[in-house]
Amino acid sequence: MGEIEIRQYEPRDQAALLETFNLVFAEDSEHARPRTVDEWAWAYERNPAGQRIFLGLDGERVVSHYAAWPLRAEVQDFETHFLQIADIFVHPEYRWRKGEQNLFLKTGLAYFAAFGSQWEDVVHFGMPNKRHFQLGKMHEGMGYDLIRPHGMLGRGSAGPLEMPAEVELLERFDEQVQWLYERCSGAWGASTIRDATYLNWRLVDHPTREYKRLGVRDSEGVLRGLAVVRRVPQIDPNLLTVIEWLVPPEEPEVGELLQRGLLSLAGEPGVHGLVAMFPDWSPWFEQFQAWGWLVHTSPYFMVGRSYRKSVDIQWLRRHWHYQFSDLDWV
Amino acid sequence: MKLSPDDIEIRPYRPGDEQRILETFNRCFSDVDPNFEPRTLESWRWQYLKNPSGWRIMLALAPDGAVVSQYAGVGQRVAIGDRRVSFSQAVDSMTDPAYRRGLKAPGFFVLTGRPYAELYGGRGEGQDLVMWGLPVPSAWRIGAKYLDYELVCNVNRLELDAERFGQVAAPGGVHIEPFEAFDEGFDDLFEGWREGRAAIQVRDAAHLRWRYDACPTQTYTRLRAVRDGATVGYLVVRPGAFDHLDGLLLCDHLTAHGDEEALLALLHAAVELARAGGHERILGMLPDAIPEYLTLQRAGFRVRTTSYFLVGRPYGRRYDMRWLYENWYYTLGDTDLV
């Protein structure tokens, strides 16, 4: 093993990166399967908000990786990026080398030094596994802070139910989705900007994941609310996870229709129930309970690091609206 | 008033300090709370000296003996399986407003908090394995920076609105009896009821008598659930406010792990009390990782966010904040809020 070079990703690294990526993730997940070039390119080259990747290299071999999906975000009165940290790894042969700084930390510190910024990349976040969280927390330079352990809303299937006539399946998103986002986001202090470019990339054009997208329109065809679901093996393959819920809280009748649409999908064979996630201050957190969903504990916890004083972790806890769609693994 | 660190004495409480502690306490808290009622010596003695799990108090004293600052805690004996350990809840931290600007950062809060943690926290005999609290945001910020505070979770309340009182059905087979005081029988009952709970404050007779029978400032109503002549659970309630909402407070309850019937019978009795008292809601607090959290929701309680957040400081990697979040049974009665 030679000197490890830590630097930003360059296109020539792609094959070596995927090779190590697939070696590492095959190790610890029963759901792992090799990631294809197309999937990688979708996540890191076709993301409309760009890419943020730091690598450790031993010659041409990729031995560590600290990366994020940038998401265009609106926070307070300005536009920035929130970075969803994803796909962190160290090659098995390069872990715990005596007398050297841990490669996870070395690569992560280089990543934060390059991308942490109070203007461009204000908040870095994720739902790490316990080991990565502990490592990140132990090292002050990594600056991980717990935003909240996450309760999940869940309910069982109600048996076969008809899809309400007012609910339609959405093929793609158009400019109306941004109007919808703007109607919803007034009450949020911070959120990922949900426009057609982003949502089509995130929830339509994924090379392997199939999302079901439900929408409700008014009589003039204007989109009044949407809900997106998928079975997520890491959560429970028998549950439908609500990946995205974008409905103005002032329009509970739209929410009601979409919720009935979700129940209809959950009535299909092999589906045992539904799970959704909202910040606990969201009006939908209350409304879903009124519909009979219960708040369950979960192994997931949201962590973050902020580079802007006015957007500190306590503020994020009370003002940042996010959904499962903000996370790479769903 | 300006003081340098050399001017002050930092040491644990000694008998005789209580009057000076109270003077500062009553001055500090009357400044921030318009409804504040001065704490009496009796109340102070109850909270600290009479607590069967002990007190923790670190003081900063001016040369004239005035208490400039305090960092204090209420001890808790905690059962982790068959092991008995100590936790403490940090309460009543204060710095006399007259001295707040007299010292450069990090200030008296840290100046007393550090020796407090050093003396009372740790893995040694009699030391606290976990220190925890519900700080105000400013104390949280300083604590996170200088005193290793870590977030456990945001505190949610469980709330049953009057319109859903009717949802709590009374199960058969269990009847409810009010009672006046906890007796020695609760020692054995607790030993049975703690089974299946990873970490729980010892709710033996000594604790329950101190906490609810002997409290000089509050009056609690105690109910027991009885099945076939045997006590299978208890509930302590009182009218009051939690997170600025008035209602009937579920201060404490415990049944055997999984005895949903006993818990529902106790909740049904609480509903009757709430109705009789004209309360608009019943309020409680439980960790979301215990089965009772779902039982209450199924009975009609809603989970709602509060302004509180639970923070801790662990001593030992095994009992970190995540462990605490996943394993600790607590109720409002474990805090000084009720």
C-alpha cells in the first residue's frame, strides 16, 4: 500500500470507484446488488444540482469515498444547497491501519473542507448507520449533530379499496409541481426545491427504482397535491413507503383523497401497510394520526452539520421540512 | 458586579448553604417567570435532602458567602436489568443576574458545571452513569459546547383531547381503586413490573412515597389497578400544565410489561377524573420506544411536539444517548416538570 492521495473525483476514476463501491456494499447488506454505471451516473452525473465527491486513492485504486447528493434548497430568504451525504465507504483492506488517521475521517475532513460553506452548501445531512454517526460525532472536525431520532407514521392495510376517481397516476412532473411546491413551502423555513427537473430526476427517471406517483387536480387540471410511494427493502419490503407528500395543509380534502389513494395501493396483494415520515411540527404529522396512522419508533435518525449560524441544528429541528425523497436510499 | 474566578469558591453544598441558595434561586427565577412563587425551605429540603436517591449540588460562592451560581441535580436510582446504577436530572441551574456579566465566557454555568460533572458523573461507585435534563435553548447551546451535552430526542407529548375521551374503553377484569399513600408492597411490585424493561428509575416505596406522598407543593391522585385481588398497576395524576397547556397530567404509571388491559383500565379512570374535573385534555410524556407509546395512541392519544428536548451526558460508551433513547422508560414524574 502506497501513499493515499485524497482529492475530488475526476471522470477517469469512475470504473475504479464502482469496483470498490460494489465490493464494499456487497459486504453488509442483504439487499445489495452491484451498482451499474447507469445507476451511478444517474446519482452523480445526472443530478441536476451537480455532484460532490471526494476520494482516497492508492495509485489508481479507489480506497475511500465521501460524497453527497446536492439538493437545491430554499432556506429563509435565499437559495443554497443542502447536501445529502451518501455512499460513504473505506475499502476493507484500508480500514484501521495502525498509526494512521482513519481514512473515513481523512476523506470526510477533506470533503467538508472543500464543500462546507455558509453560502453554497449550507447544510450537510443524512441518516447514517450507528457506526458512521459515532465516528463522525467523535471527531470534532466532522461536526455531526443529531437533528432528531425519527418516529415513523405507520398503519396497516385496510384491505381492497378502490382508487378514488379524483386520484390519477402521474407519468411525469411538469411546471405545475413548482406551483404546488410554492403553495406548500410558505410555512417551511427550509426545504429542497421541488420543481419538475428535480422531481423527474429523483422520482421518475431512476434507472431501477419504480415509484408510483399519485396526483389530484382541480377541474381546470391544476395539480393540487401529490404522493409518491415505493416498497423500500431496507425499511420493510412488505410496506409501501411514502417517499414524497406534497399537499398544502390548507387543502385537507386533497390530502384525504391522496391518503385514500395510498390505502388503495396498500390494499394490493402482498402489501401489509404504509409508512411515512414527517417532521413532528408538520400539520400532516397531526393529520395522518387523525386518519388512524400511529407514530412508531424507528432505527433512523437524522443528523446534520450546518455552516450558517442562523440555520443551526436547533433551527433546522423546528423549520426544515424534508421527506424520504430527500434521502438517497429510498 | 464583577468577580474574577479567583474571587469565588467552588464547592459542593454543605449544610447551612440552603438559605443562601434559596435567596439566589428566588431572585433568579422571579426574574424570568411572572407566575413564579418563591420556593420554601421545606420544598427545597424535600427536593434535595429527602430524595432517597440523593442530591448533587455544586455552588459558586462570592467572598461574602452569597451563592453566585449553582449547578444541581436530582438523583435517580435506575434499574438496568438486575444492576442498580445512578442517573441524575440536572435542575435549577442558575447564576445570579447581578453576576452574569461579571465573568468572561464561558461563565459561571460552565465554571460550576465542570466540577459538578467531574465529582458526580462517572462509572465509579455512587457516581451517575447518565446525567440528563430538559434545558432551555441557551443552556443547551453552552452545554453542548462546554459540557458534552448530547441530544437524546425532542420531547413529544401524548395528548387526549376531550372530544376523544369516549374512545378509552374500560376493559373488564380489572377494577380501579384510589389510594392515599404508597406502601411497602410496592417494593415487590416494582421488581415484577420492571421485568422486560431495559432501564427504569426504581419505583419502590421509598421513591414513590418521596415523589408523590411527601411532596410539599403538589397534591397527587393515586389509583391502583386490581385484578383478582392483586395490584397490577398504578397511576398518579394531578391537574396542571405541561408545555403551557392545562389539563389532567399523567404524572406516572407502571404496570407489568405488556399488561395493556391494566394500563387501559387506568387510562379509563383518568378519563373519568378528567371529565369530573372539567379538563379539556389529558397530557402525558413517554419515550416512543416502549409499547405503552402505541397503547396510548390506540386509545386516542395524539403525539404532538413540545418545546422541550431531552439531552444527556453519558459516562461509558455502552450507555450512550442512542441506547438511552431506545431503552429508557420514563414518565413526566421522572422530571421536575410535575
